[in-house]
Amino acid sequence: MTAVPEPISDLQLEGITKRCPGVLACDGISLQVRRGEVLALVGENGAGKTTLMNIIMGLYRPDSGSIRVNGEEVHFRAPGDAYARGIGMVHQHFMLVPNMTVAENLALGLKNLHHFLRLDLKGAAQKIREVSERYELPVNPDAYIWQLSVGEQQRVELVKTLCLGARLLILDEPTSALTPQETDDLIERLQRMASELAIIFISHKLNEVKALSDRVSILRHGAVVFNGQTANHEPAELAALMTGHEVTLPRNEGSGLQGEPLLTVKKLCVRGDRGNLALDGLDLELREGEVLGLAGVSGNGQRELADALAGLRPVESGEIRFNGRDLANRSPREIIDAGMGYVPEDRQTEGIVPSFSIKDNLILKDFAAKQFSRWSFLARKAIDRNAEVLKEQFDIRCPGTSTAAGSLSGGNIQKVILAREISRGPKALVAVYPTRGIDMGAQEFIHSQLLERRREGIGIVLISEELEEVMNLSDRIAVIYKGRILKVLPAVEATRERLGILMAGLVDPDPPPAADAPSIPAAGAAHE
Amino acid sequence: MNMGVGIYNVLCLAVPFSVAILVAALGENFNQRAGVFNLGCDGIMCMGAFLGFMLPYSVKTGALAPYGNLLGLACAMAVGAAFGLLFALVTVTFRASQGIAGIGLQMLGWGLSGTLFRHFVGGVTGVEGIASMPIPGLSKIPFLGGVLFSHNPLAYVAFLLVPASWFLLYKTPWGLKVRAVGTHPRAADTMGIRVDRTRYQALMLGGAMAGLAGAYLSLCQAKMFSDDLVAGRGFIAVALVYFGRWSPLGILGGALLFSIAQSFQLSMQVWGIKFPYEFAVMLPYVLVIVVLALARKARQLGPTDLGKPYNREMRF
């Protein structure tokens, strides 16, 4: 282990300023974290959170300002320097080599295990066992990373960071890839670890911030706009500070305007990537003018259902009746022409062509339509006009419509996709995780767009892991479990607890439990 | 014709055939494990073959004559490492496309060795080369003795390189670094591993081994040099790495399969079997293509960042 002068008990940032080309990424930021404390760092995408953390880790050098550890000023040049003073970071995208074991991944960073022609993997495994026992983070040192679930990999990252000697943990959006269950589990573990460590928790999910942190600092446009005790402030208040305006996520008021059945899925069987039956006789009905929420732990067939509905995955048996036609095993083109809109799960690679301009991405499905093509040539003027109109209408924030779509933030990419799908005037829309990893402002916009389309009579299938989102937007909620719909219930009858139990595949506890049932984080107690 | 004798002859011939592609492929494996595929392997082999021949040829009459062969091997490895360094500069530091740079390196090595040979030597000339060295005792074992223990010293070295490179990859800190930078360079970077430096080292080692493989061809197998001595073996070596799924043992299997097919087709001509020899010559190559096409694609354990330059500043 690197010699630590004394365990880190206090980190202080003063007036950190960092100018990146064209923007002031950090504008005189001052923060402090002490041992035994969880500081939540909250802000929209692009507010400067990650830049600030990279400065702490020694990946970037600040233009001005100072960093003090235990009152002593430090200058880090590389992550190794930060680790030497007990500061470690868990990156949003895991820094684990998939074809190596847990122990090998740790051994990469522990230079004292590197001997001439000999690698001390036993020492690494020993270290992992010690740390995982001490912090109650069960991890098998001999497992290969690719064999582990995302939640387990997250645990490996935590153990690895602790093994490297970190006693101040920076967690950059640690829950963004986790299922709700894994999230609850992680938060519970972090709560237990917090007494011995200092934690900086970066997130824009305010319920997690509320559940975990002692203090909260809000960043906007590179500056700290708020510091306070978490307990004294409501999520809505924090959201308003984060975005700079009141945020009220719109709700489905449920006017009961449901019309004729639009999409009927019967006994649908579809195979997953590994050849297993991911959908095993799924039945589903979507009516005009309703939002049907599909709740479930990811990996229960959501991806396969979305693929099958969009024509991207062969259907083994069963039918997908849409507007009177069976669309099972039809080509995507036929399905698009039949009036099905699709907001895919992976917006970067399936939703857009990242290297294409925004305006070209906006006509990806209609490039051959009359209005955008003349004798097989693209009608540039019409395409430009279309892009300008949609940019205004959907509030796509970009330097110009010729910008590469891949350079936009997640929220704006999603707006491009939504603009394309909605402007085609579909009869139904399948939206898969439409707000995953997207900040509050964009989320608010996307939700209100979906609800507006619902009022126009479009049927929407909303696949999401965020129970809040499903409950806010849906008329009815279908719970998917192991490739089948376990139950469909009206949204008004749904509670977090009832859905949580159904999502775990357990029997529905009719009638719904009392309204004063324990709130969000306690759901994690159900595991282990 | 006795069946047993036939098999014996084919196997005895296959072992020396496999040496050059085996050594080159084990070297290429280090390159690919570090995330860089070097199509220039063939060109490096040409240079190695030329220098391996040139050194003993030019000191034939001088005081250094007894050390000619050793000098040849050393220079072949040195020039291989230098070519590896050049390739690293182009693909790692300047992040050029690896495929194009590799083809360029192949043409450079092939053309340069041929030109230098014509300039300094000219016609067909032989060298004494390195003689076979049957291992006393072991080479007397019936059947196995002839197949395994009656070869050139470099052949034994080549087969020892299989466990050696396995050990280097899986049991040493350097091997750990190589595997990490080839699969998830950013993770390696955050753990304090110098990605570029590790790739440079791997490319130089791979180059040196390709140079050695070339020198084997000129010094031990043909005992002469010509333009078409290497004859695309460098490309076979690259294919063998995929074939063996980045495992030294798998590469050994592939090298043996290819060289058995090679010696079988030669034997077929010797036995006078009525078969158009043009097709017989194709046999080993066709076999490699067929096996590559049918092999299960298991990239799970391979270097997933193969072919991609690493740039710390690039976002995801």
C-alpha cells in the first residue's frame, strides 16, 4: 500500500476555476467534505460536476484556486497522486477490464504486487477479501468481470477504490446503470460505509440525494448556487435550484379518454440474444389515447418486446395486431409506414446516426418521402426548413442544425429523436427508457410532450425502470416478469410498494397497502 | 507405400515448417493483446530473413566468421524491434490507421530487403547456416525421436516460446498490463498504467520475434535468401493469432495444423499422386480460411479494443 501520511479527514476546495475552450467549466467553486459525511453534488448535465471531480483527481489542472487535504495544500498531477492522499473515484463508466478477474483488475493498480516476472495475485485476492469483509461488500476475487452483473461490477469498483487506499470516495452518477433494486441496495451499503469515510455523491436523481446525503451543493453553469443541509430541503426545492426555475414534472390527470384498441399483442414469443425465450407468451393491449406503462426489472423481456414491436427481432410465434394488421415479422419499413413510432433504448447508437447532422437525423425515416426528395435527390431546402421548425418546437439546444447529432447532450439527442418520431404523426409510440440519464429540465419537457400526444389520441407504450415516471404518466400499468405480463392495473391503484412486489415476481397483495407505507430507500431492505 | 512411414515423413517435415509461423504468430499475439494488429509482420520477416542471411554472408572470411550466425540472429531481432518501434510511432503516437500502416510496413520490409539483397549480393548464393542438432538420447526414441528431437536448435527454442509467452502474458505484471491496455485502455490509464509505453514495448517485442522468425527461414530452413522466401508467412501468422484466439497454445495448434497440411501437400507431390499440384499448394491456405470462418467467435477473452488508437482526451 502506498504510504498515506495520515488518513484523509477533510478536503477543501477554494475558488477552483477552470476555463475550457469557449466555456467557464468551473467558476470559483468552493466546497468542503469531512470524514463521516456524504456531500451530494447536484447539477444538470454540463454544469461542471465531472470537470470539477477530474480536477480533484489530478486529471485536469485548475487555472486558479487551491485544494487542501487536512488543511495542507496539494497539487495532483495524476490519479495516482490523489490516491496517495486517500482520494479515489468511481467513474460513471466502469473502469474494469472485462476479460480479467477481479483480483487481476486490482493488481493493475497495486504496484507493490508487481515483482520481477511474478505477479502476486494471492496478495490482491487477500486484500480484496479484507476490504470486502470490513465494508460488507461481498465480492469474489476470482470471478471474471464479464460474468458479473452491473450491480456486482459497481461493488467491485467500490472495493477496488477502497483497496487502493481511498478514504474519500467520489461517486460519479453511480446509479445511472443500475436497476431500482440495485440502486436501493447500493444506497443502503453506502449509508453504512459513510461513518468511516467521506463521500462525494454526484447525481441528478433527487430522491437518491435525499436518501443518502447529509449536505447538498448545487452547481449551475460552473458555479455553486446553493449549499445546505439535505434534511431541510424538499426535492422540488432542490430541483428548482438545479434548473433555475420551478420544475413540476407533469402528471397524467387521467381524463379516461381511452378509445378503441390500437395494438393487441397475443401470445408473443421472442428469443433473446442467448437463444432463450425472452418473451414467453406475452399478451398486451394498448388503446388509443392512453399511456400504458410497462414496469419491470430490466432484463425481463423489455428489450425483446421493444425490438419485436419495431421489427428488429424475429418473432417466434404469436401476433402483433396493429390497426387491424398483423405486424409480426414484418420489416421495420412496413411497421414504420403502418404508423408506429419508436424511441429506442440506446439513443446514441439506435436512435441517431451520431456523425450525421441534426437535420439529417430528423429525416432518417422520411428521406424518401415526397417532401424531402425530388427524383431521388434530397431536397435540401425542405430538410433545412423542417429542421428549423422542429428545433424551435422541441427546444433542441444546439449551435445549429448542421451540427453532428452525436455531439449533443443526452437530453438534446432524445429531443431530436422525439421530434422525428412525433412529427411523422404516428398512431402509436413505443418509448423505451425515454429519460434515462437525462436531467430534470429535459425530462420535464419529454414528459409533457408524451402527455400532449396522448391527448391527441396517440397510444403510447412507455417502458421504464423509473417507477416515478411510470406512475406519473400512465393510465394503466403492466408489470412484466420473465417474459410475461404478470398483471395490468389502473395507475390510480398503483403504489411503489405494490409495483415493487409485482416486479419481484411475487403475488399481488390485493388490496393495496396503506398509504403511509415506508418510503423509497426502505425498499432495498427486501434484498439479502 | 507404407502408411506409417508416410505419416512419419509428413510429421517430420511439418515441425520445421511450423517454426517460422509459430514464432511470428507468438510475437504478433503480444501486439494484438496490447490492442494493435501489425499486418506488417510479413515485411519484418523479410527484413529479418535478409539480415539473418547477410551477416554470416559478409563475415564469412573475416575474424568474426565463427559468430556469423549469432550475429545474424541478433541483427534480425534488432531490426525487427526497430520496425516494431517505427510501427508504434505511426500507430500509437500518431494514431494512424493500423491496417493501412501495416500494409505500408509490409511493402517497406519486402521491397527494402529485396533491393538491399540485389545491391549487395545479387545472384543466388548460399550460406552454411545453422545445422540441425538432434538431441542425444532423445532423438533415438523410435518415431517420436525423429518427429520431435531431430531438428534445428531454433525449432526447440520456438516450442519453448509457447509456454514462455503464456507465462509472460498471464503470470507477470507486464503481461497483465499488456492485456489491460488491449482490452480497456482507459481503465488501465486510471489505474496508473502508461498505455502508450506498454503498447510500444509489446510492438517491439512482437517485431523482434517476427525478425527472428524471418532469420530462421534464411539461416536454418533455406540457407539462402530470395525475395519470395517469406512468401506471405507473415499474413498466415496474423491469421493464426485469430485462429488461436489469442492463446499461445491455440496458436501452436494452428501452426501445426497449417504446417501438417503444407507438408502433406508436398508429400503428395513426392508420392506422385495424380492431383493437380496447383490445388495441392492451395490446400493449407484454404484450410486456414475454412477454419477461421467456422470457428466459434469468442471475443469475450480476446482484446476487445483491438485496432483502436487510445486517446485520453476523447470522450466516450
